[in-house]
Amino acid sequence: MTGSADFAPTTAVITGSDSGIGRAVAVRLAEAGYDVGITWHTDERGAQETAEEVRAHGRRAVVSRLDLTELPDAAHIIDALADELGGLDVLVNNAGTGTATPFVDLDLPTVREVLDVDLVGPLLCGQRAARRMIEQGRGGRIVNITSVHEHQPRVGAGPYCAAKAGLGLLTQVMALELAEYRITVNAVAPGEIATPMTGQEDADVHAVSRPGIPLGRPGDAREVAEVVAFLTGPAASYVTGASWAVDGGMLRMGPMAGSHLDRNDWRRP
């Protein structure tokens, strides 16, 4: 097996790229010279806006709806987008969902939806991408967007935490099994990022105070995209099976938060 320093990716599919982190990744990869496959679930207009930004950088953009609750059939979209792009060098599994429901109040349909979208869907999409990359024979990159809750729990987010932790360990298995084909697989674990999912779309993150985060503010989606861009490019040829926290130091605050909280608000979602 040879190294992959000569890997020259030109095509990428980013799921859930109609807004937030997914859009930022799509635009950043377009800047780096990729043609981009964009997926959306409910926001087609947002996906078309992402496509316009990609094309503004002189790259091709193709758009398709992806509903990861419709498994296993939904995963065929990865092949369809790869066909339109003329190949697939990079997959970024970004589409996700969550819940803020106490454990004892969870219902099975909600649990299944979160697990399908956040874990089973990325697994099946990753399979499609890996098979395509193996067939092409030139290596590849898969990046799974997890969360800081891949590593630490959150009250009210049982299915989400379980799915993201599962996706983190799945990432490691994928990295081991796909290494012989020169396919690297890594996770990116964002903390609080200013996106529609956190109700902070287009917020000036430097104007928002977060004393509990060492860097004192939320992150910008473009800061996550920079890490993804590194992991998907030639410079990351010897990086695989790792989880990259992009969280302003949030994960380092466990014991400090435990000793400094003076209210019980954290006990409710």
C-alpha cells in the first residue's frame, strides 16, 4: 500500500448542505477546487442558495433531496450525485437531527428517527461512497460530522448522544477497514456553532458571550469548514480514525463546570 500524498480530489458530496455547517463546507470545498453535490431535506431554497455560492467559485453544483428517514433507499442519492459529478472523491456526512426530550418521556418513533438520521444514514451513505471510491481506485476521504456529544452527554439528548457516540466509533472501524484502499475516515465534533440548528444563523459570534467556553463565544460554521477542508485534502494523507473537536475548548471544561455551576438549570433540556 502506497501513501496518498498524491491524492488530488475534485468531487465531493456534502449531506445536509442547505444551511449551517453543511453550506459552509460546500462553499469552502468549492474554493478549494471541488465540484459539489448538495443535499437538502426540507429547505430546497437553501440548497439552491448553496449551489449558487458554489458556482460563484467557478465549480459545478448538483442538488438532490435526501431524507434519511427513508432507509435504505435514500442512500442511493450518493450514487446518483456521484454519477452527475463524474466521480466521488469526498463524502461529508453532515445531515443530522436531534431532540430535547427527557429520557423517561422518549417515544420509539423519535428514537428511531434520530438514530436513522444520525447513525444508520451516515453508515449507509458511507458504504455507497466507499464502494465508489474503491472502484475508482484512487483513494478517498470520508468525514463524519458528529458533535462534542460524541464524547460527552447532554441532558435531554439521549438518542442524539447515542447516535453521535456510535458514529464516532463507526468512524474508527471504517478507518481501519478502508485504509488499505487509501480511504481515510475521520470525525469532526463541533461544539456550539452559530447555525439555524442553534437559533443563531448569521450571528456575529464575537458579539455573543459564552463564559463556560474557554474561548468565550460560539463557533462560526466556517471554522468547522476549515477543519473539514484540511481533512479532505492531500495534506491530511496520514490522518485517519481521529475525532477532531471544534468546540472552543468546551470539552475540557467538564470538572470546571461541575465545580463552578451554582444553579440546577442544567437538569432540564
